Amino acid sequence: MKDKKISNLIKKEEKRQREGIELIPSENYASSEVRKVLSSYYVNKYSEGYPKKRYYGGNENVDQVEILCQERAKELFKVPFANVQPYSGSPANLAVYLATCHPGDVVSGQALIAGGHLTHGHHVSATGIYYKTFQYGLIKEHVYDGKVDDLFDYEQIKKIAKTYQPKLIWVGATAYPLIIHFEKFAKIADEIGAYLAADIAHIAGLIAAGVHPSPVPYVHIVTTTTHKTLRGPRGAMIMVTEKGIKKDPDLPDKINKAVFPGLQGGPHDNQTASIAVALYEASQPSFKRYARQIVKNAKLLAKVLVDGGLKVVGGKSENHLILVSLAKVLGPGGGIFAQKALDLVGLTLNKNTVPDEPSSPFYPSGIRLGTPAATTRGMKEKEIKVIGKMILEVIDLIKPYRLPTNKKERKDYIVKFEKEIKTKKEVKELRQQVKKLALRFPIP
Ligand code: DSN
């Protein structure tokens, strides 16, 4: 490659991915075929419009790619309609608003702090700026005790629905470790005649494999990204269910118009082709085994962390992720220390707010981790136990540190923290252990 700077940065990223263990629950390793198709000649094409209704010539092959991709999505998720053009999850969700609501209409979704997504109506997102949002949360009382299998506060959801009559209700999360009972949301949405949209970005692969219940019988619209548990390229899809078509026969058309020309220009045809490959892969029996193993691994990882004295949301994991509160161990805002120290040993995860967050989204008190990527590499219970123990060791090492309450002192304190941690003998040893383990499991 002539561009030495980018070539060097690609090599560095490859090394980072090979020698570390990826635990961010929304990341994964796409297959080499998925990556190859992304750089195919479809990268060169423009094709505004939809199959057989394009604004440019030369789309005879693109049409077939897009139709194939739609058909595979429909078959995998058992829906009658799929739009495979959204560039990613946030534009896909915004298209749903555009298709179902007018600016200023009332909508409801899970609060970010309770594990929802920005696009479910957070005030800094366009969805919270252009629509009037009322957000719901979790039952605080049982967040960590592991005594209940469903943490959603249905009384609150019902009250919002009855009082404010949202036109659109979102169900789906980015940081929720338990099975989602879509039927309970449907009961509330149906009572007030609202559209119910499930954002299954995190759990799409688990649903496709049948290891997490599908929202399809209960909701009108399903959105998903394609690069998380579904293990494809960056991208997203919007699907309409039979129930959605029954409620509003024009819904597929409204979704299409919202995506293009409402929000987007030309679809990324290389992305569409690559999503089609990922959907093919997700329909294979090996994908079912993969998804089952993701859940087994996450359950075990949660148990190792709980047995090691950490508080995890739900007291367990039933899907692919674990949300840990470190507020007691590292104080408010302590997630930053855990993320940085674990990064230094080669275990990558992200700091995250917890439902009873005592700090802020930038300095949250928890960490979020998961098993989709490690499972893709072939890691199973034996390796997961080792990873869990290493996480506990790192957290133990950083227990003396506390985020300064004075905001001006924070930056310097974190720099000092990193310097001190980097030189610790235990950290250097753990880094070598992680590297050795990671290299035994090649990335695709
Ligand atoms: N950024 C994604 C996640 O990490 O969950 C959500 O968009």
C-alpha cells in the first residue's frame, strides 16, 4: 500500500485486535467474507431509490443484491417486509419516527440511564429534540438482587402511555442483561393504539438463532444494526411485521420513503451485499451453536463476577452482556478506572452508566461487557472463567483510586492513575497472560 500512514495504522489495529480480548458487547468480528464483500466493486456504485425504481443506470446487479438481502432478512426474522438501506442504527431509528410521527408528537422509550439508546428519545438526540418524549426506567428495588427476571417498571410505562398517549413506543436496549418480554409492552401499546417498535440491535443474532424470544409477533416495527451479535458489517435494517401491516397497510411504504428520500441519499451497495452475506451466515446451523455459546459464556462470566463480590444488574446475564456497578468498590465515576486499567491488560470493555447512577454519563460508575466477540474466536467456559478472574484481579488492583469530586482535578488525576497502573508488575504480567490467551484464538 502506498499510503504508509494508513497502512501502518491498519497493522496496528490488527495487532490490537489479535492480541487483546474484545469484551464490548456491541462489537464482534465479522467473517473474512463479510469484510471482503465490503471492499468489492459495489463500493463504486450509486443507486438512489429501490430495486427496479432507481434514479441512476447500471443497477441491474445492485437490484439483485438488494432483493436478495431483503429476502434473507425476511426469512431469517420471519417478517413480510425489510428495508436494508439504513446506514446504521441511529438513522434507522430516526426513519421510524419520520414514518410514524409528526414533529412534536409524543413518544416513549427506555431512558439511557436505564439501559436504553440515545435514539429512544434522549433529550440530546434529534429524537428528543423534535419529538416530545417521556422515558421509562427499571424497578430500582430489584436492580441488583437477582430476585426478578424482568426489571422493567411496567406501572410507569402504563402510566406514561395512559397519561400522554404516545404515538410510538420503543422497546429494546443497549445495556439490559435479561430476556425482554415484548408481549408485556405490546399489551400497553395496543391499549392506546400506539405503534410499538422493537430495537433489537444488541440481540438480533440471538433472536435469529432462536436463543432469545422474537418481538415479531408482538410489535409493528423492528429495527436492528447488523454488526453486533448478528456479526455482519456496519449497517442496519428496518422490518415491518404482519401485525404492523395489519395496523397500517402503508407502513412499509412509509418506512421506505422515510429512509429514502426522507433521510438518506444513495444506499451503500457494498454494505448491502455484505449484510446479505452476514444474513446467509446467520441462517446456518453453526450460527445457532455460536449464539447458544454466547449466552452460556455471558451467564458464566456474570457468575464469576458476582462470586468475586461485584454487583451486576439483574444479578446475572440471560443474553450476551453484563452490566456491573462499581460504585461500591471504586466510588462514583469509577467506571473510567476499570475501563482504562482493563484496556492496559488487553481486555477491552466500556464504562457505562448504571440504573442508580450516582455520577454522570461521561464518568459513569459501571462497566458493560459481553461475550459475542470472544465467542466468535472460539472461547468457551474454560477461557471465560480465566477472563472473569483477570477482571476481578484488575479491579482489586485499582481499589485505592477515587474520581476527584472537583471536576477540574479529574483529568490530571486520571493521567496520574494511568502512569502508576502501567508500571505495576501485576498489570504487566496480566497483559502477557491476555496476549497469550488471545493468540491461541485467531480472529477471522
Ligand atoms: N453504540 C452502541 C452500543 O455500544 O450499544 C449502541 O448504538
